[in-house]
Amino acid sequence: MSRQRLFSSDEIINALVRCGFELHGKAPKNHQGLTRPRPGGRRHDVTSVPIGKREIPKGTFHSILELANVDYDDFLECAKVKRKGRKRKK
């Protein structure tokens, strides 16, 4: 597995908005709430992201993705970041 990049809170929030989430309002203690409406009028998924952090720790980042029910590869597409891989020799 390759080394994963650390994202800032602003990058995470912007990428989740591109993935279909909507800003829900500030949660207490400097967190931003994001919701994604489900089809059929069912309950919304709510995800909370800390605000004002330059780098979100890897464990916290994975917890955010788990709560948001977003795969890492899907997140990279929404974040418009190219996945780093090994270059092949010709």
C-alpha cells in the first residue's frame, strides 16, 4: 500500500461537497456538519469534520470517510487529486 497524503480540513470539506454532501451548519466545538440526502426521503447521513486544521491525522481521516460512507478512491476523484503510484520502466 502506498503512503497516503494528509488533507487539510478545507480540502476534505470541499471534496465531500463535490461528492454530493451539503453543508449542515456548524456543530459545537469547531466542527462542520455535512449531510448527504438519501433517496426515498429516508434519514440523512451526517458527517462531522473539524474546522481550521492544516492536516487531519490519518486515523481521523479514515473515520470521516467511514462515517461518510465514501471509499478512498472515490474521495480522491472528488478531491481532484491524482493517485500516486510507481512509474513503470519502459
